[in-house]
Amino acid sequence: MDIGPLIEAAGWWSSAVVFAMTTAETSAFLGKLVPGETAILLASAIAGRGDLNVLLPKALAVAGGVTGENLGYALGHCASVSS
């Protein structure tokens, strides 16, 4: 599979994908289904080529991880309170 065209087409959407996939990977029930680490590695490759700001994928990966963990905690907390 040639990912060259994908890397060349990288734009603002790649940042949104990194955040969304990292959030989904760290949230409850989706961690096994969503390859968030792969998205981070792909964004790193894009940033290494100079097509994406280097700090943006780092910040979005951290923000997505924190958001996903908090969503998972909130879901678990709500489930334990209601039962």
C-alpha cells in the first residue's frame, strides 16, 4: 500500500484525525478497535516531512488521551452511581 498520496494530501484534517483517534483509543470500550498509536505515528511521519507542524500532533495526542481517559472515567462513574 502506497501512503505517499495520503501524506501529500495531509492538511487540517490530519490533526483532527489524531485527536479523534487518540480520544477513541483511550476511552472505554473502543481501545481495542481504534488504532490511535498508528494515527500518531502517521502524523509524526507527516510532520517529519515538513507538511505538518511538529508540535501540533504532540499536543493533540496528549489532549486526546486526556479527553478519552476522562470520558471513560465519567462513563464508569455514572454507571456506578446509577446502579
